[in-house]
Amino acid sequence: MTEKTEPKFEDAIARLEGIAEKLESGEMTLDESLKLYEEGVRLSQTCAKRLEHAEKRIEVLMRSNDGSLKTEEADEELKPRKKKGK
């Protein structure tokens, strides 16, 4: 699986669940288990990045103080701002 063909978030989660079930079964060879484990790590990293991106977009939306709801596309460099008065 290359970065160009990353699965949708929901598909990646479903695949991770399948990988976990296969690994827990203990019915695979060591090499097969390692290959699945490596795939699981890559999928986990992909999901974590997507969740982080979604969290940043939500933070941007919640920061609108003038009563309007506005979203901005989150950049990799976008960092949560410090809340004033708290």
C-alpha cells in the first residue's frame, strides 16, 4: 500500500480490526505475522494523521468568537492557538 492509494479512514479502521483478529488467532507463521504487523503500523499512522487533521479543523471552527461558524483548511504547520483568559 503506497501513500498514493491510502484507504479511507473507515476502511483503514476495518482493516486494522481484521489484522488484530488474525494476529490474535496465533495461526500464522512468524513472517506472516510480521508482515501484517507492519501493515497495521502503517495503517495506524495514517489514521492518527487523519484524526489529528480533523482535530485541527474542529479547533479552527470552535475559535470563531464573532458567532459565525467558519472552517479553514488545516495545514501541517497549523498549531492550536492559546486560549485567551484561561
